Amino acid sequence: MIQRNATLLHMSYGDYIVYLAAMQLRMPEHAPQPGVTGDMLEELRVEFPDLSQPVPAAPLTALPRPTSKELPTQIAS
């Protein structure tokens, strides 16, 4: 999908990735300019999840810990 959208906008793959990042960070002044009009950009709009809040993750203490008997086996393999 990224390559298709980049091609439709007459942009390189890398420029399109930078364009998406700049728009997501609300810094359009740093986005490379596509070779098409703004109307065409609306058709390709990609929805991103809200990244302003941290994503909850399990604490490290929830990870299983190997016993002293298992540890040498895990290191050797």
C-alpha cells in the first residue's frame, strides 16, 4: 500500500514515508511535496492511531523467569 500510494503521488518510497511521518507529527512544513494536487491527497489519507498516550504494557515482573536448573540449558541452546 505504501509503494502504491507513493507511486500515485509521484513520490519515492522514502519521501512518502517522511511525508506520512511529518503529517502525523503535525509538521507539514517538513513534508516533501508530492507531485499531485491536495484533492488527490485526501483520497489517500491514512488513519493513524492516537500516539499521544502511552500504550499499556505488562510489567517485566510478569515475564517467566527460568530456574537455576533451566538456565544452563537455555544458554547452551
